[in-house]
Amino acid sequence: MKTVVELSTELSQSGLEFTGERFCPEVKGAIRYEHMHRYIYAERLVVGKSVIDVACGEGYGSHLLAVRSRSVLGVDVDPVAVAHAEQRYGSDRVRFVASSITHLPADDASIDVAICFETIEHGIDQAGALAELRRVLKPDGILLISTPNAEAEDEAWHASNPWHTHEMTQTEFVALLGRHFPTVRLLAQRSIHGSVILPIEASSAAGGHTARATGAGTFTSTDAIEPSFFIAVAGGADIPIASLYDDGHERDELRYAVGAMQALETELCTATEALAAREQEIARLTTANKLLNIQVEHLRTKLEAYDAKDTRTGQFISK
């Protein structure tokens, strides 16, 4: 059986428009690290479980979780995305339904694990959404949920994201979850050259170190690793302490691109040298052509002197 990482590298062109908010698996960079890492982290919590993936979007995450889980129900409010996901990923282990987070298509206490990544910051009833997630979960069920950190200083896009109506601070997020779940363990996620997920305590503990450019060539440093996103595991379960996602596929692509660039630079250097040699040859031929033109003009003048005719006799005469 293929791993989640192996499957993630095989996902081809999505066919859905990438709006900047809904992730599509062909997209590269930090957004890929963040989204793929959350599902890879979730993989170890869903083994043999019934799963609901709320706001599943394109469907790639539900598809990846189906590798290890017993069943996955992908739910999204966008019927176009649901139709795409069902056509592309639908199987006997994963299916997709169009519905909202406040009206989930599942019976009470029927789900082992609920996944809800990057959803509650959108224009929804946050309290109602958490109550609905609690409704469909079994008494010992697990909610794995993430949301952007409203106080992340270097994430300028948070403030201007048109799809987000209310991003939460750590205090707000924990308080919201605490109304419905007696146990909440908070994690911090941040993109590096990949993505790292740590317990929230570890992300602020002494011993970590980050440095950040602040403009004008100056840097600030801190012992805290400021999270871009919060991830919470609500409900009773042992969870992994930390997780690091290093996208080796993208690194290999980068190495290939660097190699190709170096090859092009070598080819360009060779072409430049050839061009310089050609320019020198052109300059030599231009000078030779000028000399030949001078000689031709001289010979033409001499020839004209011998070609003059005596208009009376018709004989050639010399001037």
C-alpha cells in the first residue's frame, strides 16, 4: 500500500480553479507545505477509523486519509468542488457530499475522527459549527481542527484575506473549543522549508531560535517560534508530540531546476563566446569589404578611361 506522501506526489492537475484560498494539489510552495502537512499529521490518528473531512475542498485530503482509515466522508459547501472530488476520488472508502459545517450529513455520535482544517475563520457560526462537530462525534471521538493565528506578526495576508471574517487568537480558539470538549491539546504550525508542527508549549520554550528580517537589512531574533496556524486535538487520544514535513519531491524538482539552469548558463556562455568570435569575423570581413570597394572604384575609374569612344570613328580611344 502506498504512503500518504507517495500518493500526494502523484496527484495531477486539479481541474479546479486555484483561487488562493482553496488549495489544489498541483500548487507549490508554503501553501502546499501547510495543507499537506496537516493531512499527513492526521494520518496517524485515523487508522481504522470512520472520518468526516469538513470543508474538504478539492478532495485530495479525504483521498489521502482513506489510505489508512475505515471510511471517509468528505463534506464541502461548494457543489462544484464536491462533484469534482467525487468524480476524481470517489470509491468504496471515500465519498463526498455537498453540505455546510452547521448541517453535517452524519448521525449523532457516528464518527470517530472529525477533520476541520482552515474553516471556522470563514463566514460561519463558529459556536454552531463546534456544536455540530461535537454532535456527530462519538463520546470518545477526536476533533482535529486548525485555524490561522490572528496575532502572527509576519503573516500580512491574514489581515487582508477576503475569505476570512474572524480569525482567532490563541485564547479565543482554546475558549471556543473548551465549551464543547473537556480536553484540548494545542499545537503550533509554521512553514520553514517545509512545515513543522509542535506542541504549543515547545514552540515558545527556550532553546528554540528564529531570526526574521524586519526591513532595511535589519534582523530580529527570538527564542519563540511564532505559529502561523494553531492546530488543536480535542477529545481523548494520545497524539504525536511533533511532526516535520519536508517535501522531498519539491526539493528534487528544485535540484533539477538548478541543474537545468546551470546547463543553460553553460550553453549561454558557449553561445556568447561563439557570438563574440562571429562578431570579430564580421568586423574583419567588413574591413576587407571596404578595401575591396575602394579597389573596385579605382578599377572602375581606369576602365572608364579605356572605354571612351571617338564619336566620329566609333573606335575606342584612350583619354
